[in-house]
Amino acid sequence: MLRRVTLAAALAALLPMSMVSTSQAVESQRPSTTASTPVTLPPESRATKVLIDDMVVARESMAPDVRSDVRALPRLRPEKRIKIIVLRSYSRGRPPAHPTKPELTTLMKKVGNFFQASSRGKQKFRFSISKWVKLPKMSCNMLLRREPLAAARRAGYNLRKYNRLMVMQPQCDGFASYGERPGAFTWINFGPDFQTLVHELGHNVGLTHAQSRLCKQDGHAVVMTGKCQVIEYGDVFDPMGNMGATSFSSASLKRLGWGRRTATVTGSGTYELGDTTAPGPALQAVRVVEGSKTFWVEYLRRDPQEPEDGEFFEHGAGVLVRQDTGGSSLAMFDGSPGSDDTFLDAYSPADPALQPGSSFTTPAGTRIAVLSAGATAKVLISRKTTPGVPNAPLVTGVTHNSDYGVVHVDVQPGGDNGEVVLGYRVTFQPQGRSETAWTPLGPGGFDVEWNGGNFATASVRAINRVGVGAESASVVPTQLSVAFDPLPSFVTGSLSGTYRITQGTSAPAELEIDLDDPTAYTWECLYLSDPPLSGSFTCDGEPGNYILRATVTDSDGNQAVAEQPITIG
């Protein structure tokens, strides 16, 4: 059982010390590149310390009835009331211009709302923001306690009113921020921003970093198996990772006593999951037990990224699968392996959600398949299965852009038979050559490089971890065409409408739209070089009977024409 300690008591105990001693500290999502010095514990301290790379951590307290084994994450006991004093500090020159008290008030209210919502009202959040206080010295990577505690007392703050101290050190910009795990202290050394504060306060309640696991087999990304790498901050949806600040994972919420209803699965069955972040009676997650391994499956419905970050994700949120690592952390798998992003590639899965119609199978034969995803998600758990190659896809369109050496394929996938589709192999005839696009299917199909000239037909095979699947029917490439959206046969005054071009073997080079009166003359309505594939036009003509004609020419000299009779009254 955890003992409640006020900051005043911590001050009395720690004034003789200048470094972290009896409580643990965990580095934030901006890791230092310098090696750390091991902390020497005083003889009277009973804390268990472990030095891992450049992070100083300690083993957390667990409820006596829960053991840290591979079947159950240790339960945490977060405080019901959080009272934070945010100490704005500096050590040289004049106080910084930022963050101002109004700026921090807005930010801390947002942070408080997050924790109160995440805990479903079980944790109350209050804060006070100090005036600027000067520290006699400041160390941006030594996690000083004595100086900020003494400075707060000198400034007249009654520390008995608080159980958390957040040391805001903007003059340390560029250094990592820190939070005790579990504990009362956080050191905010850059920003501040919403994600950093939630992350470090997450350490205070006992949470570790949210990891991801990136696996490769034969040089290609896969969901699991092969050679896997653990990314310490790689969970992009959990605030304890490196990017997201939407929701703690369902497993973490369960540890904190903040979770909703979950189910433990030891057999097969279909389960309906609600959005992790939404209230309601639906299952928040299923815990899939497979011998000595445990997987957590949950559904995050809304895209957690801000609009400007949306390009990082092909599909956004969806069904997420994390594995209990056997201690106090979770590792998220990449449910859409092969999604490429040069920024995210080294840090986390670019698109980790398992999409509807996709599935994967663990080495022990447990298959996790997403049947549908909307207001809720339906997930099928099957045991003792063996994955196979994918079924043949249905190809609905093939377009060749010879200007750029690219063929675009619109396709509806067949079943993946237990392993996520990693790419597609396209075979061109009569050349008899194949090209492969190593990419998961996103909205709008996929592109494959092709510089073999014009072709008569193309067929497609899907590829997963098991191998190359069955071949689709052959499809003739789309030909150049132009059409008008529906128009009335009689108009008064000017004529307005829209056109649409279907690209053939090369990009359209010219578009001309005219009103043609065979007995008189032609009215030019629109002329464009390198026209877009759709657009609007307006024609002004004298009253009479006309033929509205659109002529499109591509860069190879191919032409297509669309005509429609029109009467102008």
C-alpha cells in the first residue's frame, strides 16, 4: 500500500540531497544522446534502482494480490486527488517571457481535463501556477530537488497544500523532460506542450513508456515473426509513446483502475469493441491469452492526430494489438506493415492499425481478424489456425500513365487468409513481365512502376508473409475518354456545366469545349493546356440549336470526344 507524502514532508527529507535518491525518474519522449552517470544511493534508502541506458528507473510498487508475470500487468494505485504546483523557474538573467501564467493556465486545464476524462472522474485534478522564482543554480539533466523545493518555500508557497511539484525550466530548452515513476516530481525542460505534460504526469502515476515492435522477414515488414526490434517510445497512439496524446491504452487504464469492461479470451469467438476513448457499456478491449503470452486488442475509432499531422497515417485509427512484454510495459504491433513514412520509419509504425478485412496469425496459431469497423469494431479470435497465401483480388481498373512510368491499379482485396497483405505483383501482357508494389492497399488503390511500354492486359496477385497468392482475371487498361456531367437539353441564357476526363496511357495535354452550330459558327467555351481530370465550364451563345462538344488530346496524340445536343432559348 502506498504511503501518502506531502511535498512539505518531501522537502524535510530531501534538503540534504541535491539529486534523485529515493524515488525513481524516467526520461521523457525526447531522449538524451549523452550517457548518464549512475546514481549513488545513500545507505538509508531502500529503493531498488536500475540503470538502463540513459534512464534511471526503479521497480514500482504492486498490489499484494497481483504479480508481475506474463499473464497480468501489475496493478497501480493512482491518487484520487492531484494537487500540482507548477513552479516557473529560471537561474540566469531576467525571467523568461514564456510561458506566461495565462498560457500555462490554458494548458494545465487541458491536461487536467485529459486525466479526469481518462480516469472516468476517479482522479480529480487541481493546479496552481507560481510566479517566476530564481534558482541559485539549475541543472537540466541532474533532476535537482532541493533547489526548487527551497525556492518554492522562500516564495511563500505552502507545500502542504500540494502533492505534486512540476518544475518548469524553459531555460533548459532542448534537454529531455523527466517524471518520477511513481512519484511527485516532474521536470519540464522544453515546450511546454500538452503531450509532454501528459507523458511526464503519466510517469507520476506509475506508467512506463509505450513501446512498439517492428518486425521484418526476408527484408519486408510483417506484423510479427522474423526479426523484431522494440522501439522504446514507438506507440504513436498512447501518450506514453512519442507522438500521440489521445488515450492511454486499455491495458494501462485497467492497471490504473480507470478502465471499462474487458474480456479475457482463452478460446475462439467474435467480440464487439467500443471506442477506447468513449463511455458506454461496450467492451473496451479483449485480453487474448496464448500460453505464456498475452495480447490486448482494442479499438480507437477517431484519428488521434492533429489535422496537420494527418499525412503520417494512411488509414488513421482502428483496431490496435499490443503484447504484454511480461513486466510493466506493452509493445504495439504494426497492423499495416509496409506503410512508408521517412520520418516515422525509425521511430514507430507509420500505420499501426489492423484494418477491416485484415488479419494476422501468431506463431502459436491464434488468428486475430477485423471483420468490420464503424461505430464499433467486430473482431474474430480463432485458435489453432494455419495462415495461407491470399485469395485472388478483384481488379476494377488499370490506368497507365506513360509520362511518369506508373500504372495505377484499383482493386478490391480478396481474403488474406490469416496474414496481412504486404504488397501486390502485377503481370503485364503481352510482355509477360511482372512488377511488385510493396505497399498495403490504401484508399484509391496502389501504384506500381512500369516502363515497358503500352500493354494489352494486366493481372494482379496479392502477397503476404506466407507467399504470393492466386491471380486475378486479366483487365484491359482504361482508355482515354471525356464526358459531361448530366446537362439539361434546354437552357436559357448561358450554359454552365462540368466535365470529367478518364486518363489513358498518358496524361491529357489539351482540352477544348465548344458550342457548334453547323449552319453558322462555333462558340469557344473553354480551352486548357494540361487540363485537370475534372472541372467546370461556361458557354455564352446566341439562341439556337447546338452540339456541345468536348475534345481531349493526350501527350501521345490520342483523342477522345464527347457530344451532347443543347438548345439555348
